[in-house]
Amino acid sequence: MKNSPKMLYYFSILILAVFFMSLTATSALAFTDVNANAWYAETVEAMAAENLLSGYPDGSFRPESTISAAEFVAITARCADLTPISGQTSHWAANIMEAALRANWYDWDELPPTGEKFDQPIPRKLAVKVLMRALLPEIQGDYNKQSQKIRDFSELNGRYYEPVLAAYEAGIVSGDSNGCFRPESGLRRCEACVLFRQALKVTKNVPKAPTEQQFSPQPVQTLGDGVSKNGWLQVKGTQLCNEQGQPVALRGMSSHGIQWFSQFTGPQAIQNTAQYGANVFRVAMYTAENGYLSNPSDMQQKVIQAVDAAIACDMYVIIDWHILSDGNPMDHVSEAETFFSTMAQRYQNSPNVLYEICNEPNGNVSWSGDVKPYAQRIIQAIRTQSPQALILIGSPTWSQDIHLAAADPLEQSNLMYTFHFYAGTHGKDLQKRLLDALNLNLPVFVSEWGVSRADGSGGVFLPESAAWLDLLDQHGISWCAWSLCDKNESSAALLPGTPPDQPWSDQNFTQAGAFLFFRFSYGR
Ligand code: IDC
């Protein structure tokens, strides 16, 4: 057949058409709704090519929609290669959110693991915080230089200064056309992609700071469960372990003073607490304030009832010699000796029982002159009866001076040092002290802490409390919270009038209680 010019013409058009079709097919497009000419197309495509974006089941990406908190965290998790941990709801992102929370990318109150904020738009301030903590925690922003670049800086909550200034410093964020950051606004999905891409670029250029191994070790995976599974407890290094040598963390409640609130140390109240996942209960037997010193046999009886109730629930139970206004434990050392030797004899075959020999030494009292020699005598009294018993030792300044114990510890084994804090009063300084003590190999047990101020009232301070508990979890540290009672003070877990001898529901809890009871089995 002879080629006519007309046929050649049609033929070349066909070839061209096929060529262009193949072009569009290769350059496009991971998503049906990302236009190749859009300003963000290149970024979105590049991220999709690296499997960092998955889009929606219908093949769309919805670049103009506002990105939700769960979506933002999930993409960040892919960028940071974060391994999910079993989450607390059936939300599609629950496992990722759990891992992100525990990695400290954000705080409990910002995106509670219970999921109510997962599908809400993530505000820009929080998005930037998540991004910087996940990908570039080592970058710091110069306050004076960077804050000047942000026209609406006064609208930024101080909680977000650090990550936002760092993001400006690194050139990841530059503000809108008016020079505003708009901390409370949401982000479009396409804008979020640009943020991710920028951060990933910077990551490649930032040499990784040497990790401060001692301050950020891998979180210790600890077992919960009760005595039937874990048996006699033992201390290995700084870690509480079960009879088989596996790391364990006890979590539960402290009673209030049993001279006032023994109705909440009965079988039903303790069982209620165990049912929410607590595996330890602390029996606070005051010595002064109409406690043991004024009424030894009655108080001892109350202790026994509470201990037996906890044992019946397969829990560990701490017998606490609750000195408080009587700040020097040496003042009543012989009474303590008698009491502990009686208890240790009675419970010598029971792996459930732990002995806390002096709640909170305070006032004019020294570690090496008072508390340490006191501990030596009481350890002897207990171990004569119950050689394997785990014993908890306090320190001056209401059991905050663990640095003194760390510098001059007792020689005996199977001891832990108690460390007390109240989230509304104590923060970074005491947290540093805790980490320092761990670094010096001091085994620490938080036998009392509260979500309130140190006077048992005020607040509640839930973000601060969550930060504390996250730190304890990170280091596999056990805790009991003050207190299981219905007194009208903010540290109390139960609303006034809660029946001690009936099962409880969530309606019985104060804000403190709702938070604490939820944390017993957190991450387990
Ligand atoms: C508080 C109680 C409060 C009581 C007071 C004195 O919450 O109702 O009136 O004791 O008995 C501690 C103590 C603990 C305190 C608690 C809160 O161990 O007995 O309980 N706290 O102040 N150390 C630091 C704080």
C-alpha cells in the first residue's frame, strides 16, 4: 500500500496521542484527585512514592481537606518508623496513637488515648510539636530571633514555644502571607505534606545528636498481674522483678489514713480497685494523729483486715508505717520494731506483703544519722521473720531526698527506696532527681504520689500527672496513688458518699479517680 500524506498525518497524530497518554499515566498519579499542575503535586507524589501516604480507599487524597489528628500522627509515624503498640480503642489509628503518646510526641490531654480527639482537626501548634518531637527533637530555636518572625506570636501558648521556634529555626515553617503562624487553625492535607517533606529534608542534613542513653533508655516492658503469676518479688539492678526474674511494675492505690477511712480498705472496696486493673494496695497506717501510737491493737487489727482483703484479691499489699507529723522515725523505733516483727511473722509465707518502714521522714532528720540506722534495725526485725520480704525505705524531706540514699545506700539486698511527689507541686527538678538516682543504680518505688498539690488539694493536675506517670512507665517504676477515699479533697479518688461495700462504676470517681483507675492497666 502506498502511504498517502493524509494517512501519514493521521498516523503521526495517533502516535502522539499514545505518547501523551503514556506520559500522563507515568507522571500521575498516585491519587485520582491530585492535579499534576497543583503546587503541592510534586511533594505529594514523592511522598506517595516512598509509601508515606496511603490516601483513601477510593483512590483519592483529598488534598484540600483539613487533616485530622490521627491522620497527621499516622503519617508522622510512617516518616519516623514508629512501631505501633496495642491501643485502647478500636479506632483505625489507636495503636499508632498509643505508640506516639508513649514516645512523648504529645501529652495525654492533647490527644487522649481514649480517642475523642483523634478525628478532629489537629491545630497547627500541635502538628508542629508532633513533627518536631518525632523527627527533629535535637533542634532548638533561638527565642529572640524566631519569635520576631511570627506576627501572631502572642497567640501562641507557651507550651508550644519550643517546637514552634525550632521549626522556624530549621526553616520547616515560614508562616502565611501575612507572616502569621495561626497556631489554632487546622492544616490542609496538602499543606501537611509540605511540612513533612521539609522536615524529612532537614532530618537528612542534621547529624543525630548522641542519644543520652541514661536519660532515655528503651522503655522497660513490665508485667502487671498479681501474686499468683509473679510470686515473690525481687530487685535486680534498679528494676523490680518477679520470682522468675522478669520485670514487673505494680500500680494501684494507697488508702487514706485507716483511722479515718477504713471503710475503703474492706473486701469490696479493694476488690473494686483490683477489678480496674490495680495489682497493689497500700495500707496507710498513721502513727500519730490518732493512729497506731494511740491505739496499737485496734490499728493493727485494721491493717490485718486490709492486708487479708488484698491477698484475697491476688494483690500485692504494702504495710505502711505512716509517719508524718512525727517526722523522725527514730522517735518510735521500738514500737516500729514490735509492729513489723509481728506483721512479718504473720505474713512470712505470703509473697503478697511488702513493708514500707517510714512513710515520710521530715523536719530535723538526717539520712545517715536517723533514717539509715532506723532502717537497719527494722530490716533486721522483718528479715528475721520473713527473709525474702521486699522492704521499702523512705528518705528525708517527705521521701524526696533519694539523692542522699543514692550516695549512701544500705548494704542489704532486696530493698527499694520510696520516692514521693505531688503533680501540682513537683515538676522537672524532682524528675531530674529521680533520673539521677536511677543512674546511680538506686532502685526506686513510688509508694505515694498525688494528682493534687502536696497538701492533698488543688488542681487536679492531669497533664502534669500524665507526664510523671509516663516517666515512671518509661523506667518500669511501680506506683501507688494517694488516696482511695471519698474525702472532699482533690487527691481523693472517690466522690463523697461513694458506697464502700458495693461495686463501683465510672460515676463514682472524681476527676482524680477517673484518671488513676484508667492508668492501672495503661499500656498493658
Ligand atoms: C493528707 C491528707 C489529708 C490529711 C493530711 C494530714 O490528704 O486529708 O488531713 O494528710 O493527715 C503526704 C502524706 C499524706 C498526706 C498527703 C497530702 O503522706 O498523709 O495526706 N501527702 O497532703 N505527703 C505528701 C502529701
